[in-house]
Amino acid sequence: MRALAALAFGACALSATAVPAMMPSSPASAALTPPSPASAALAQPAPAQRVTVPGEPGMPTLTAYWFLPRESSTARATGMPVVVALHGCNGLDEPRKTGVLQTRYREYAHWLNERGYAVLMPDSYGPRGKESSCNEAPDARTLDDKTRRADALAALRWLADQSGIDMRRVVLLGWSNGAQAVLATIDASRPWPAATPNVERAVAFYPGCRRAVQQHNFRLRSPLLVMIGGADDWTPATRCAMLQSAVQARQPNARFRLEIYPGAYHGFDGTSELHVRRDVASTRRGGHVTVGGDAVARVAALTQLDSWLSSTEP
């Protein structure tokens, strides 16, 4: 077993600037099953690049972090799988530190690189002059599901122009508000734009499932793994369980896996101390929610994610 050092994470890009992939200051105690021999050859990631991604018509050009694992002969011959990772309502960069990627996302990028995945993290907030939308009511956010879906689709099209990528193995992953954007993106009731690569599988960490439940015609166009805490008082697991039941009733053969981790709260896959946030809007507790890491749930979720990504039939 290998110690997990805090998880360590249109057209071609108009610019690409190397950015140091800074490591967190303290290692996590979790351990994971080692990657396969093929991905172990890619264990040391290259520095992150800042790239630009042309947006949808009427949308701004996006900035993004682009992480590539060290290449091997296997990767050059077959192309690398890729993850498009969508940030939550706190944005992508550290607060008031433009260009400094949040620790959670650095760690995940590193973890995925170790398994041979390229990682693209588009920033939906920075180009629009926003740092956070957590204090906005979920149904009144200026950057809604439609906007974030458009950004995800733009990121997928950007990937199609990159060399060395296996576009048959595209994973869409998101956290919280970004996980809700994952649901919106793979919703088969919405049209899929021409010339946009398909998502082979999707992963959503603690999404808000209420809107999809209320939609009544939500369907999956890609296999989906949802992981959420059983004690989550921001995006309750019960709504995602309702969504799973509704989807399976409409699509009996849909691959919708739901993992609920008892006693875990929002953000359980991180390493922050459990704490109460009072700066969020329209929650069941009048603006107070509990967030923070859960070491046991984190290990279980990462093991599940490792299995989901490596499985030939998710």
C-alpha cells in the first residue's frame, strides 16, 4: 500500500503558462491500493499549465489548469484518458489568490495523474469576475446549471483538439456545485451539441440533486457514480437516493451507482477540520451547514473512485 500524500492533486489553447503544482504542507493518513503497473510508469506529474478554453457563443473565454502525467511509451501509443474536473461554489483558486489552485483540486489532479489521467480544470468563476457563489440562493445563482453545463461542453471540445488524448475515455467529475453541473451535463433530456465528445463515465461528489429530482424527465447519457455523506445537511443524500430511484424507473438499464457514507458531511473527501459554515444561502438550517473531512469516508470514496475509473464496465 502506498501512503497518499494528501491525495496530491473550440480551438487549441491561446496561451499556456507553466504553474508549479504546489504540494500541501501536511500528508493525509489515508492509504490506497497502488495503481496498475502501466499507470505507475506515469507517477510523477508534469507542472500544471494555465490554458485558455474558448467559451460557448456569448460566453467568455475560460481559463483552466491543465495537468499532464509524465508520458510513457504506452501513453504515447494509446493516448491518455482524461478527466474534466468541475469546481464547487467556492471557485477554483484560493480566495483572493488568483493563480493559486485550491489544495483539494491540486491533490486530486496529482492523484489522477498518478493513475495516468490527464486533468483539465476549467474555471467558471474567474473569467466572470466571481470568487464564490456559496452565499447565493441555489435557485437564484447568476451562474446557473445552464451556464456551467456550457462551460463543461466547451472544455470537452477543447480536449478534442489536444494531441495524445484518448477521447474514448473521457471522465466528467465535479464537487458540490460542480457535481450539480455534472448532472446537468449528462442529462439526456437536454440536446447534445454536434462535434462535442461524449462523456464515457461521470463522478459527482455530494451534488445538489433536488433540481434533477424535480425535473421529472432527467435521464442519464453516461454511467454515473454519486458519492455523498449520510449526514450532509447542505446537499442531502436523500434527494440523490430519490433521483437514483427515479432514473432507474425511467431507465432500467441505467448505470447509476450511489454511495452514501454514514456520518459524513459535505466535503468529506477533504482534510479540513469539521466546522460550521454560516456564509451559505437558503439551506435547511437557515444558513448554517456542517462541512469538513472524514478520514474513513475519504479512504472509502477514493477506493471506490479508483475502482470506478479502472473498471471496464462501470
